[in-house]
Amino acid sequence: MKKLFILLFLFITMSLHAQIEKVEPTCWWIGMKNPKLQLLVYGKDIAQNQVTIKYRGVKVLKVNKVSNPNYLFIDLIIDSKLAKAGKFNILFQRNGKTSATYQYELKNREHASASRKGFDSGDVIYEILPDRFSNGDTTNDFVKDYPDGTDRKNPDARHGGDIQGIINHLDYIASMGYTALWLTPVVENNMPSTSYHGYATTDFYKIDPRFGSNELYRKLSDECKKKNIKLIIDAVVNHSGKNWWIFKDLPSNDWINNYPNIKICNFHGTTNFDPHKAEVDAKAMSDGWFADSMPDLNQQNPFMANYLIQNTIWWIEYAGLSGVRSDTHQYPDKKFISEWSKQILNEYPNLNIVGEVWLGQTSMISYWQKNAPNLDKYNSNLPTIMDFPLFSAIPVALTESDGWGDSGMNRLYDLFSQDFLIANPMNVMIFPDNHDTSRFYTAIKENLANYKLAMALFLTTRGIPQMYAGTEFLMTGEKGTGDGVMRKDFLGGWAEDKVNAFTGEGLTDDQIDALNYMKRIQNWRKTNEAVKYGTMKHFAPENGTYVYFRIKQNKAVMVILNNNANKQELQTSRFAECLNGHHPGTEIISGKTFNFTDKIEVQGKTAMIIELN
């Protein structure tokens, strides 16, 4: 009889909860600046229920129903003065009887909003594609119900890199002088193939178990803080993966653009600001699918918009993050993506967000930065943009002959002169390569001298430098060979690797030289306020030699980039407006001291970084 009673109790308990399959966000916090919270509740015919919450400081403002009866959207307001951290029941009642309950939790915040210091030009950001970095936990290489398994011989399969592998090598990252860490997405991507890259989300609130767990991601953030490394999340709000649990049973068809009749995006990013655009082209850009495996999310639907905004804020709060990288930033609805940025920064005013706007001209990317003087008055509320024009220009400038016009170093001089178009040139992310491009060493025809010139520039010019894992030891890869082939495994990230970049074992002399060069500049950079935050003054290139200064109060740095194969003699009198009051100076790589009497000799294809006293 006792056993029968227990079984009956379990049956009743299970039946009470059977309707509720998902509630998102999965938890929330007391004391957020925005007191409103919208819960997505999913369960069989859940819309047939009334909702009741009895918890001090929590009030139900409205219960929203949509066309699919399996969803409810509950609008709450949380009074930060009355509500306390704790768990409470959400009651779902039908015909006066409780048909289901769900226990929800409000937590205390670990950090105040204002204390969340974001990345800035004082940082060097290290980008990692986790699957290709290091396999720290082989037990999660194959996970039940996740069909895309590990096969290092297949460039498009998963290779086994994970969050534990990153934790294991934080000492290496810190020792190299990197101060911020951007991971490509680690949320669940339960897709049948090519799930390794992370850009086809199937659960917005769950770390992919082949990378680890939500708790391990929090641990990574905590371990980063111990080493003064900021953690940046890669947020994808333009699209999901087709296996997203919501896509399989949509709240309403208008959650997805061009559904069910798929239309691929036209990829004309200029329609966002083109005064002559045809509206049909603009709509094809914002509403088209990025790929047929990636449904395009309709952010004009207010429930979808709330869902995405709350999700990004949830991860920042849950993991104590220091920044956001916004994937495919120019593709979502323009008004939404501005509101998304605004609400994040309202909650975290000192955080930073960088948007991927892959356009080739300064005038095009500048449109997307916060407070840009746009003719259409559009304000993106996005603090930082990625400098794709500089990314494209540097390999060309280093590998072409210097001459009249915009060739060689003149190409870079002219590009930086266009900073008058940018609302905040210091808040521009500059980078030699990333996971979507050919490796930089390949782009410059595997020339070590060109590499050093470029790294000296990236680490001393205006903006926020970002490096992709492997660039420090001359990793190669051609975009045209396919993304999977290009995204090679980091050397030494797997136990069976014969070459180990973490220890230097097996690296060539050039690779060791490059790695030490980067390590020296990046660690010096952490100590120099002028190169991190100073203004920039540059001088028109002569004979393939480009000179600029970074100046902050009584601190100054002189950078000389000689792209000429021959030695050059620079007359110091030309730079008097920056050199006066600053002497002598020390070149940070060689340690050589300069008194700036008459001239400076610069060897061919050489960079000099001179810290002025």
C-alpha cells in the first residue's frame, strides 16, 4: 500500500509539471535597472491556463497569448525594494484548479552594473574558435543525441576543442600580453554537420555540452578575472539554427522572416544607408536568410525582440562578462539592433559592444558607430565597429611598391586621414585576421619582415587591437580552400600534437621569432598610457617610410615603419612638433637609445617603436 501511495504521489507531481517544458530566461536577478521581465513559457496547451504569482515584490502585469497555444508570454515587474532573492511558484490554473506549477528563481546580483568595465583601446583582444584551440576534456568529444561528432581528419567536423582547454591555457594567454578574450559562440549548436563554428544556435540559454556546461563557462569567466583578462561573448541575434527548439514549434509564423518560403539574403549591406535604395532590396537584405540552415529571426516581432535582448543581458549577468561582439551586425532589423545595444548599455553603462559590419569603406562602417552624424539621423547605439577597411588595406600596402598616389604606406596614411568620418576613432577594433578570413601570414605572402611591420602597426596605432589565435606564430590558411580547412587546429592543443606553440616545442625559428616579437610588444603595451589612450599624429610617408606618434600628456611614443627594402635616414627636424620636449628615447625591441640630434637611421623593411622620455 505504501509503495502504491508513493507511485500515486509521483504520478500526480509529474502530471502537475508535465505541461511546462521550458521557461526562459531560466532565472533572473534582483536590482536590475529595468524592473520589467518577460517570461517565455512553453508547454502543451499552456495558453488554456490562467497565471498566478504570489511573491512579495513580483507582480504580473499581463499574460500574452499568441497563435500557438503552446506558448504564454508573462510580463512581470520586479520591485527591487520589496523583492528578495529566492524561489517562488508560478501557478497555472484551469477551471479554478491548478494544472501545473513552475518554480522560478530570482538571484542576488554579484556585481553592480557600473562596475562592469568593458574592453577598450587599452586592451589586446585574443580571439579563439574553441573547437580548434585545445581539447581539455576528451570525455565530451562524443555526446549522446549530438550527432556531429569529433573527427580531426575532417576539416568540417568537430575537432574536440572545449572550454576546459581554454582554461588550461589561460597562463599562456596572459603571458603573451592579451588582456581580453573573445570566444566564437559556445552555446548549443545541435546541427547535423559543421556545428563546430557555433553560429547556428539551437538553445540560446545552454552551453553546448561538447564545449562544457553553463557552470564551466562561469568558471572560465572567474579564472579570466584572476588573470586580469576580460571575457567577451559572441552574440548572434540575426539568425538561429534550424534545430532551435523554438523553430520546431514556432509561437507564430512571424517569428521567422520569409517563412515557410525561404529567401536567401541579397547581402547588400549598403541598403541600410543608401539614400537611393529600393525598398525591395532593403527588405531582401534585412529579412533574407543568411543560409538555408539558419532561419532569419524577425526582430520586428516584439516577443522575439524581448527574447533576444533579455538573452544577451542574461549571459552578461550570469557569467560576469566584460563585453559583447555582435555577429553580422548589419543584417538584423535596424531599429531593433539599435534598441538591443541601447538596452544593454542602459543596464551596463561601462560595458563595450563591438559590431561586425563587413564593409570595405570607412564611410560605410562609420554609419554604424554610436553618435555618428548620419544624414538619416540613425543612431546605432553601438560603441565599437570593426575596421574592415584597414584589415583589407594593410596586406596590399605591405606587398605593393611605394610610389605616388595611394600605394604602399600612402595607402595607410590616406586611410587613417579618413578618421574624420568616425565618431570615435579610438573605439574601432583593428585586426589582421579572424575566423572568417585568410590567415594574415598567408595574405602577406609569408614574409616575416612584412609581418613585423604589420604587428607593430596594429599594436601601436589608434583603436582596439584584436588578434586571432595562431597569428602570433605565423599560422597559415587560405579562405578559398574552405572555412574548415582554413580554421586549422592550434598547435599543441591536442595530446597527440608533435608541435606545441604553448611551450615552443617544434616551432620553426621564424615562428619563435614572431611569437617573441608579439609577446614583447603586447606586454610593453600594457604599461604605456600613450599607446593605449593617446592621441595620434602622423606624417606623410616619404620613400616608403611612415611615421606617427601617440601622445598623452607628457608621455609619447614614436613609431617608424620603413616599408622600403633599403635603409632610410630620417631628419629629426621634420618631427619637431612631436619630438620637442621628449628626449632621449628607447626602442622597445632592440633597447637602443636615441638622442634625436640630426637623423635616425632605419633599416629596410623594419619597424621601430621608440618610447620617448
